[in-house]
Amino acid sequence: MLGRLTELALRQRLIAFIAAIALIAWGANAYLKLPIDAFPDVAPTQVLVSMRAAGLTPEELESRVTAPIEIAARGIPNLVHMRSVTRYSVALLTFE
């Protein structure tokens, strides 16, 4: 297979040359469009957990949903910070 490809490239030099130029142009175009970020993202990794429980008051939602999840999440390795906000039928937990 490789021998036939080499033989074809030697017989059809113009086509091989045009294909090489096209490949170089395509690579140069891809290189110029490559997104390079000069500064790394220094924001900490965050996970936002949003829960809805229709009909529950904030106190019920806090005791039945938010508090057990916070207690279970304390065992997460490298957990830096944990925040929670409980409103009427909505609880938001943020883990860093």
C-alpha cells in the first residue's frame, strides 16, 4: 500500500505538490485560529446544587433536605467552603 502511494506521488508530482501545499495552508490556518489563553483561570472549582420542593417552608426544607446534604458533603475531599441559601420551596448549595 505504501509503495503504491509513493509510486503514485512520484508519477503525479504536481498533484502531490498541490496536496502538500493545501495541507500546509490548512495547518497554518488551524494554528492561527487556535485559542490560546495567556492567563489561566484562577477561579476555584464550584458546584452549585439547586433543589426544588414545592409546598415546603424554608424551615422544613432546611431540616429535611439542606441539612442532611450539608452533613453528607462534609466528607468530600479538599472541600474548602460550603454555602447554602434556603428560600420558600428552593434550596441552593454551593461547594468549593
